[in-house]
Amino acid sequence: MSPRAAADPSLAPRAFMLIACAVALVLVAPIWLVDVVPTQDGPIHLAQADMIARFGWGGVLSEPTRTFYEWNARIEPNYSVYAVLAALIRMTGDAFRAQSVYLTLYGLFAVLAAYWAARAETDRPLLPFLLLLPVIFGLFIHFGFFNYALGLPAFLAFAALWRAIERKRGVLSFLALALALFALGLTHLATVVAACLLLAAGGLARALKAVGTEPRGRTALRLVGDGAWSAGAALPALGLIVAFLIAYPAATTSPASLKYSIFQVVQRLVGMTYLFSYTWWELVALAPVIAAMVLAALLALRAGVRNWREGDLVWPVFVVLVLAVSALDLRTNQGVPLAERLAPYSWMGAALAIASRQPNAALTRVLCLASALALAAQSAVRSLAYLGWAETTRTVLETGARHPEQSFAGADVSGMASARFSWRVQPGVHIHQIAAIRARGVGMGSSLPSMRYYGYYPLRYVPSADFVFALPEWEAQPDLPALAAFRAAHRGAPKVVIFIAPNGGGPELSRAVGSEACSMAAGERRSVVVCIGPN
């Protein structure tokens, strides 16, 4: 067990439990204000889970799904959420209610995992607990990266487990570590990378503590032993990752994809953009917790520099390792930077590094209050953002209900110009998948399940019937002649085309799609244009 800070007698366990319950309520309450929480890629993942619930994993697909989708027989990273969502859909009987339940469970799991991780580091867990939570409902969950986002609290739970068994070298502890790492591999690759960096940080921290207190050879031998133990436990997870990288070369880094920019790396890590999803008001809302993090980190750093042997070194070393790996600026062939995926782990590492070097009790209480207020303000901004898309989502759901068992495509041509919503997240990009779910039909025109994007989904588009592959610029530039040619080759699909348009943009879109029957529902912020293809 790591060295603990002195216990804070001002906070009883029951009081902490009440605070944790209040925080959990604040985090999950916005989810139930709307029928569907607006996310960018979430509709794709929900549609995949809905098809798994309808047909069974690997089951026989019905039309029109069978024409456009096929099963991916591989078990790969990023699969965990599909199993959970599909089970919830079967239990609730409604995909959208299941998503709300899932997001609620995700929030509750995050609160519990943050408590476990903070409690494993200190007897004064409130400050690190509160500092961990702004990341949970930040950018990535609203991007709809459900598997990646699940990896964040899963990493905290893993950290708590690792603390409990880090000094044990029995068969059971080895199996527990290996199983936990493999489970992380089913969420996201970045989660496994972060977990391996934590294991490396543990070995390095123990070696640093031993410097000057024992012969160097013994220290080096202990370091090698720690590395071998960790590497052995990580082999199943690493095997899963290696198999994935071999199957999808586009997910690996090539010399051509290395676009090194130390400025961009620093911007991702220091700019903390992973905290913000919607408007600049989020920056204002989270300013108190950012200030609390910076102040507490500076005080912890000063205390650590003065006497680095006191207090725990694991999390400071972990943060350094995350920064070092991020500085390599590794990217996939599609240009996705690893540094962007590791950035939230630098925040969590800093929060846990503070745990063993907290300020005095009076200042800690002030920082806790600032952090709690910031979490409440973040949830208030989320609530406004969710409500800002409720009308648009309701119109799309009604469209799906009016066209059962049809095929749907869509494009967001609104430009996301609303000053109130969507600084980075664009919920309109794949919103037609929501209509497809309601219709029990099939969603097309979403790039992510395409074979062009690695294919690591339980269901993927049939290459010969891949709408996005045939019309690669469709979402940016809807093309009527190309659409007509695709429909001619695919029995009229997509039957229903949904445009998310700026206010007043409906008539122009109706003319752009020619003789098709189009209707427009004008909303307060944007319009929904629905065009029905010829029979």
C-alpha cells in the first residue's frame, strides 16, 4: 500500500458517502432531461447494439439490414460497450432508454471508481476524488466514443486493484492482473497503454526509492523482476492489440503519418480540451476545478521537490511517462494522435499524485468546494446543451416512426453555427441512425462503420454496398446524380434522406434534391429536412 496522508478528522465516512451520492446525482441528472443524449458518434454505436439485440450476436440478419451489413467474426478491442448496450436493450425493450440507462451506469461507475482510486492513495480522498470527475462527462463521451470513455473509469478501477496487489507475487494476483488488463483491452487501446505505463511507473518508483539505500545491482534486479512480472501479466492484452494492428494496418503508425509538432502535443496536454464538449461557457464553468488542480499540483510539486523520498512517487512518475510517450506524437495512418487519447490520463495522474501531498486541511476544504461547484456548473451547461438538441432529435424520431423498416441516410449541412451549442461535438452528423433505430430499419451514410475506418465493429458494411465508399463526399457535399446511381444499384436505398439544415435552409435543399418529396420542420435553432426517394 502506498504511503497515506494523515487522516482528515473533519470528514466522516458517512459524510463522504453523502457527498459521493450528491455528486453522482449531479452527473447523471442531465441524462434524463431528454429522450436521447446528443452525441456525435453515439447513434452509430447504439444502432450496432440494437442490431445485436434484435438478431443475436452473429445471428441471421433480416432485410434491409442484410443487404448492407455483415458480421465481423473477430473479437477485437472496442467491443465491450456493444455487449453491455445490447443486454440493456433486451432488458428495457427500447434502445434509447437503454442508452440513458447505460450513461447513468457509466456515471455511477465513474464515481465509484474515482472513490476506489482516491481511497487507495490516501485517507483524505475527497479532493482527489472530486478532481478526477470533470473528465468523465467531458469531450469524449459526447463525441460518442463510448468504448474509449468507458476506459477512463475502468482505468481508475484498475489502478485501485493494482494498488491492492502491487506487492504480491502469487498466482492469484498474477491472474487478477492479467484478467484486468485483458478487460481493459476490450474497451480501448489507449486504456491498455495507460495501464502499462502505470505498471512501469510502479517499478520505476520502487527503484527510485531504493537509490542510495541498497546496492545498485539489487535495485536493477528488482526493476527487471517488476518488468518481467508486468509484461507477463500484460501478454494476453498485448496479444489482442497486436492481432488488431496486424488485421488493420491503417491503425498503425507509418513514417508518412508522423507529423511531429511539439506545440500541438503541449496544446493537447496543457489546453485540457478533453474537458470541453459544447460551448465556451464550459471553460467558465470548469475554471474553479482547473484552478484547484493547478494550485494543488504546484503545492504537491513543491513538497515533492523538497523531500522527494516522502510521499508516493508512482503517480508523478506516471505523469512523466504519459508526457514522454505523448511527446513522441505517434499517430495512426488516419492521423489520429495517441497524445490526444492519453491526455485525460495526464489529468487523472496529476489528481492522484496530489493525494499523498495534499495542502493543509483548511485549504483542501476550499479546493473541494471549488471543485464541487465546478462539477455542478459543468452539469448545468450539459443540461442546456442537451435541451438545445431535444427538438431536433424528436423530429428525427418521428421521421423514423413514420417510415418503418426503411433505409436512411443523412447529412449535417447546418455548419454547426449555433452560438449556444456544439463547439466541437456535432450530433447531427449521424443523427439519421436514430431514425433507423426507431424504424427498425437500416442506417447508411455514416462513415465510421465503413471498411475504410478499420472495420473494428461487430457489424460492418458489405464492401460492395458501402454507401460512404461509393459517395465519399456525401456528408459534406450531397450529390443528387451520384445518389440516384447508388439507388438504382441498391433497390432504391436509401429511401429516406435526412438533412440537418440551418434555419431557413430547407427550401434550397428541397430544390437541390430535385423531384423528391421533401418536408421541412423548422426549429428554434435548426431545421430538419426529410426527403423521400422515388419508389
